[in-house]
Amino acid sequence: MVKALVAAMWTYGGRALGLGWTVLVIAALGITDYGLYAMGFALAAMVAGPVDHPFNVRSVRVDDQRFERERTARILVGGTVLVLAVALTPAGYIAWFALVIAGGEIVFNAFKSQAVRDGHPDVVMRMDTLRQGASIALGATYLVGVEEPSLQLASLCYVAPYAVILALTVPKTFAAGPALPGDRREISLLVFENFSNAVYVQGDVLLLGVLTDSTVAGYYSIASLVGWAVAAVGQSYAQTYHQRLREASGAVSAGPSLRSTTVLAAAAGVVVLVVGLVLLVTPAPPPMAGAVIAMSTFVFLRAINWVFTTVLYLQERDRERVRANATVAALKMVLILTFVGLLTPGAAGAIGTALASVIAEAVLFVWFHRALYGSARSSAERS
């Protein structure tokens, strides 16, 4: 729990920097440009996530020799995506920015993978926050120091630290020869799982932008940013149990208790609720404040679902997670189409999208809870 809280402090410090960066981008470039920036980030997650996910999952459950070989392949894949980003620069801002972020994050995840494997989320989050701080410092210096800044150059400043990370990570490729993260069946399952996750996590921003405009997408993106940032405490808490769960073959009893997880999740949800209520009495756009308030329930559910997901990873129940994530991703997109298209058009679409997130997350909670605590095997473990 202490490790999780330290990790959360680093995470929230980074998210506070991120929110400050968001405010600065909006002030300097406008909410419309920020919406484009958010859509680029969303597309980056949909590219990087499926490619990197097999490496990420296996990094916590394979032996040391295999881990080093797969880490080498992971670095090479991330570097290839970065080269592709440079080649596709003329294709437009969103494509270029998405690929640079995707490639940079894959390489950075390889750099952090040993700490993730060893169950040190505090170290991982510290590295994340330092990278983000460097990116924001460079971007903010540009936005403040130039009379008429552009989104393209601000983004270039933001991604510059990935070049340093790449230089620090490349030497790790000499530790072992590259290897694929599992066989074809396992890779396919994990790629599809994360594609579903990417659609679930970032597809809402893109779909909302298509249904409305980049301004409304910007409103919801801010609410989503706050929600996912606070809910990350559940993921950090679960990561501290990696080694115990690996040694116990994923036994539920070796992971976090349901009681402590629920208490932590409830506290996280209250934090977001307070933020939303405060926004209501500020000049912030009401649709954005309403979306943040709705996301407080999402945060409670997501923090618990992070823990459930981690246990399922270590149990190697990939097919169960794939079915669940694909189902809720499709459900969420249908709900957004329904809410934004029929019930909450215009700026209120940000609130409708947040409500769709809550409903989809609740379905995922029920699914994972039954998978872990409803089976005869889980009941035997608890007894």
C-alpha cells in the first residue's frame, strides 16, 4: 500500500503538471487546437497499445532470460515506429504526432520494464513523471516565449525527450537477442485485447470528435484525463503484488484484498467528485464540470477493475479478458452513439460520453468480479 501511495503521489504530480500543460495549451492555442492534440494522443494509444501489450503482459510472467530477449524486440519495434513517424510527417499533424508518441512510449515502456517486472510502481511512476515534466518544460518554454506559437512546433518540443530515452534504451538491446512475445495464438489474443482496450480508453475521444467537434472532444478529454489519472492508484496498488501473484500462479488470495481495494477505490472516486463540484462554481464550461462529476463513479469502478485485471494477467486468463474488453468496448461505442446522437447533442455530448463510460465500466466490473470470485476455484481459494 505504501508503494502504491508513493506511486500515486508521483502519478498525481505528473497529472497536475499535465493539467497545467492542458491549461497552457488551451490559453495559447485555443480549445480547438487542444482537441486536435487530444485526438492525436488518442490515436497514439490505439497504435502503441496493441503493439506493446504482448510485451507488457509477458514481462511480468516469463523467466528472466526470456524477459531480456523480448525486451530487445520491444525496443526494436518502438524504434521502427519512430522511423515510420518521421517518414509520414507530410501525412498531417494527427498521424505524425500519434506515431511519434506511440513509438516513444513503446521504447520508454521497454526502459521501465524491469521495474514493472520487479513490482516497483513507485519507481515506474517517478520515471513517467520526470519524462512528462521534461516534455512539458520544453513545450511550455516554447509556448510562453513565442509571440505566435503553433501546435506543430509545441508538439515537437513536447516529444523531444523521447530522443534521449531512445539513446539510453538502445544499449539494453545488447543484453540478449530479440524474441517474439509468445506464440502466434498468444500474441493475437493480447493484441486484440489491447486493441479493444485502446478503443475503450481512447476511442471515445475520437468518436465524440467525429460526432460533434474538437471543442467538445476537448471538454470530455479533460474529464477523462482527470478520471484515468486518479483511477491509476488501483493499477499501482495491484502492481506491488506482481511477484507474490507470479509465485502463487495468480491465486486470488495472493493479491490485494477486496476490502482494501474497495476502500482505496472509494477514496479515489471522492477525490474526482470534489474536483467536479469545485469546477461547477468556477468559470469552467458546465459540460466539462458535469463530465468530471459523472467520471467520479467511473473512477471508483476502474480502480477496482485495475486490480481484477492484474490478477487475471497473472492467472494467464487471456481469453477471458479479451472477451470482456471487446464486449465493453463495443458497448461503450454504441452507448456514445446513442447518448450523443439522441440524448445529449452538442456540448452536452461530453456528459453523455462520460455516462457511457460509467455504464461500460460497471459491466466490466460485474464480468471480472464473477470471473474471479464466482467460480468454484476462487471460492476454494478464499476459504
